[in-house]
Amino acid sequence: MFSEKLRILEENSLFREIKDRESPQGPRINLNGMEYVNFSSNDYLGLANHPRIIDKMKSALDDYGYGSAASRLLGGGTKLHRELEERVAKFKSVESSLVFNSGYAANTGIIPAITDEDDVIYSDEFNHASIIDGCRLSRARTLIFRHKDLSHLEDLISRGDSARKIVITDTVFSMDGDISPLRGIFDICKKNNAILYIDDAHGIGVLGNGRGALPHFNIEPQPWIIQMGTFSKALGSFGAFVAGSREVVELTLNAARSFIFSTALPSCIIAGSIAALGLIDKGSELIKRLWANRNNVADNVKHMGYDIMESETPIIPLKTGTIENTLKISRHLYEEGIFAPAIRPPTVAEPRIRITVTAAHTENDLERLFVALRKVKL
């Protein structure tokens, strides 16, 4: 029935397959009985298997069991869910927050919930697929501004005549590793009375001493700023949240279909996220190690002649030119014991190898990457 579609994917080197781990997530993983140094994980601080998080999750299993069996609105949540939301609000220095089941569920639920047909959304062209789909699901008109182009954004927004304007941007772009010019976007939003919606999924635990993009840019939270973030990357857990004014959170609770119609996350996962937030509060050494490793890798691969495509964070893409070259380099790395999958369209317009550095990588891990990359013919 779909053989022709599959054939086209294979012919264009765009067919994807899943590789299943035989070990915990971490800087080294087992695939098909072999160990690989893992440079594909978003576990930036190495918390995915932290013993404190695991202990808290085990305790929650004893206290609350596993399955939630219903949405939060039908009684599927526990007091741990409320505790996590209070912790997130404090962590983000805002009035309130609401937990979602994933970053994708958050963006596809929140964006339609806060917009109407008379609104206009201004979205960075490199925004994550979940933001793009959230905009598509909304009734608002969406205008795309060129990636990080403040002049283009200001021109579009100044000519708009909608009652409500919403600017949406990732803080750290997940495939490019660059950072949104948030101070400039903040100023444009303030000048034009626009709402600012940020996806801080890859900023939390990485920027602003772990607290995300607003502290990184010394921006104080405002009632017209809506923050989305995830627990599934630097926090090593699972799920996502919206954080902002009480009004925004109450509207989202009542209107976001992905929240209303989803079974609540199990309490053990919520307990893990609570523990992870506590570790971030005390995690300055981990964050320092993350950035030391990131700078080490960025400096070395640039010295080898690789183009890292304006990366400013632990996400370090290596420009490869063609899909075929990308696949060749990824296969070479795999043969050398390095796991760094090829990133291809439609995920990105331009293929690349996406190297993700974590605080858990050792000097030996990084050296193995350098040795493998030196053997590649660019």
C-alpha cells in the first residue's frame, strides 16, 4: 500500500531505522552487543541515571503505584504533580506552571490554546517541528521571520494590524546549537505590545546557570512572557511544562487539548523531575564541566577544519555538504565506536552530523571522538 513512498525514501537516502540500546542512557551505550561513546543524547548534565533521581522514583512507585489511569482533570494526578508545578514556578520565577506529557504535547497544546483567529504569530524559520505544528493547529495567522533576523521580525511586526501579536522562538535551536537573540526579541515585543513565547527545552540546565535563557540574557520574567520547557533533556527525566502568569496557566489548563485529553504522567516520573530540579539548584559544577567539555570539542573540531555552523552551545553540528557524505561520516564514526547519527532532511534543510556534548563525557571519550574525526576525509 505504501511501498512506493518507502522506495522513494530509500532512493533518496532518507530512510530511517531505529537502533535499540541494550544499556542505560549515558555517555557510553551498548548497541548490538558493542559499546559506543554516545554523542547523540540530550542528557547534557548526565542526570538520566543519577542515583538520587532513581531513589525518588522508586519511593514514588511504592507510595503511588505506576499507572495514572486518567487525565489530571479526571483525577489521574497526585499531589506530586502539584508539587512539581510549584517547584517549576519557583525555578522560573513566575506565578504558576502546568505539567505536560512531552515538549511536543506542550507546544501543540499551548499555542492553539492562547491564540484566536484574529491573532498573528511571528515564528523563527528554524523553530522546532512541535512549534511549527502548534502554529498549524492554531487558528492564528502565522508569519515566518528569517532565522534570528531582528530587522525582519521588526519589519513584519510593525506592519501588522492584529489585535494580538505573539512572537515564538526556540531559545537554543536543537539542530544548529545557536542561541536566539532574545534580548533584541524582548525589546521588539515590549515596543510592539506583543506576547513573547519561548521554547526553553535546550536552554534549561545549559544557559543562565541552569535556569535557562531569560537569566542568560538578564531578562526578568514578565506577565507577557510565556515559557515552555522540558524535563527530558538536561533534567534527565520526562515531560514538559508551561510557566508564566496564573492567567496564562489557567487558560492553558482549560483549553489545551493535549493536556485535557492525555493521561497524566506516572507519579514516579514526576518524582524524578522534582529530584532533578533539586540537583540543578546545586549543579553549578556539572554546568561548568558541561561547558568545559563543549569548548574543548568545539575548539578541536574547528582546528581540524570542520564547520560547526555558528554553534554556541553543547549542540555542535558538523557541516557535511551532502546526504551521502553525512551517511558516510556517520558510518565511519560508528565503525570507530562513536554513535552520532546522520541528520538529514526533512529534519533539517542541510544535512549534518550533530555532536552533542555532555558533562558526563570523560577526556578519553572526547579523545576517541577527535581520533575518529581526524581520519575522515572532508
